[in-house]
Amino acid sequence: MDKYENQLEINKLIELAQQSGDEILKIYNDPECSSHVDYKSDNSPLTLADQASHEVIEKGLKILYPEIPIISEEGDQLDYDKRKDFNLFWLVDPLDGTKEFINRNGEFTVNIALIRDKYPIAGIIYAPVLDTFYASANGNAFKIEKGQKSELRVSGLNNGIAVRSKSHASAEEEEVLDKYNIRDSISVGSSLKFCMVADNRADLYYRFGPTMEWDTAAGQAVLEAAGGKVFRETGNERFLYNKRSLLNTGFLCMGF
């Protein structure tokens, strides 16, 4: 198992994320295609870009790592009995922030994470409109913004800044922000909230409402490689993956 963490071809994975992002942008920039929205059984939106991105990533991962199974939001959803023994697998959200895509604010991402023993050991987050990658592998985190690469590392200090969701809010969130003396906040969509903490632009991100495992895995991989932490709810219990239900509990991300 360790060979995948030590020999992960991160540049090829970044290329794959960019290829999927290119397919998303083709649809995003076509008014007729981008306005086509269906709804899943849980009433969450589904665009042509979600499926197009999924197809690119699934095909690419099967070529690069044919022996590693894939769990994707837009793929076949395996029963727990079929995936419970997955010690190593890809966890993918082909288009995180579908509401941001529909609202055309550019704050949507491609999320690819590698999970080993229920924990994300590598992650790639790509924001196509922003031309920015956030990635982690081999215990290191970095950003590539408009072709310029830089290290990601949290400061370890609480400067009183939180990052908050553009599409979700809760009274519970306010209580946590007060607890940690948060005085200011920024608002962004999708998994970019994890990246804001990893990039020292925010100190804390708390989410009370429901998310799925593919929403958070790549972000956790990036943030924790940058020195931050992700906990269940507001305690200190490790945030793990491939549970019986792929629905997450609330979580707390900290850069200090």
C-alpha cells in the first residue's frame, strides 16, 4: 500500500483534473448546455458538466491505476458490503459546487482524493475558472495558481478569520465562531473553503449541515498536509471515510 503514497504520480493526476476541468468549461461557456439542469432523487442539481467530468476522471484513473477502485458521486453507488474491504480507493467529486456552477460565480471545483485505511493520503482540487490547483501528496501541500507553484502551510495562529459557505448557513455555526473568537469571515463555494484555511487566508471552517464523503476528502488531504486539522463536529475525533453511510457528520477545520 505504501508504494502508492510514495510513488504517486501527482503531475499526471493534476493533468487529469485539468482535462476534466476543460470539459466542464466547454459546457460552462455554452449557454445552451450550461442551462440544462436535472435533479437527483435527493433534489440536488445535476448538470451535463457533472457527468462529463466524471467520465474523464474515471477513464483516466482506470488507465493510471487500474487496480484501485473508484467511488465517484456520479458513478455507480456500491453497497457497503461491496466496498467495506476497500483499503485503498479513489474518492471523487467530478464537480463540487454545482450550485456555484449554476449561479455562474466560478467557485466550483474538481475533487480527487486517494483514501487509504479510511484516511485521505492525497488530494487534488482544481478550480477551472480560477485556473488554480490545490494538491497534496507524500505529506506536502502546494498550490499552482496561473502556472505559479507555491507551498501551502498554515501559520498555526488564530487571527479570527473564518471561511463560510455561500450556499449553507446555520445557527450552530455562529456558536462555534463565537467560541473561537472569530471576528471576520470570507465566503466562498465548494471545497475552496478547505483551501482558504490551507492557504492561510482563513483560520477556521465549520460545517454543521450535511455533506458527502466525496465533498470533503480532497480538501481534508490538502489541509492536513498543510499542517491543519479536520475533526468530527467540534471535538477532536478524527474524520474518517468509507463508513457504512457516505453521509458526513458535521466537521471543524482548523489552521491553528
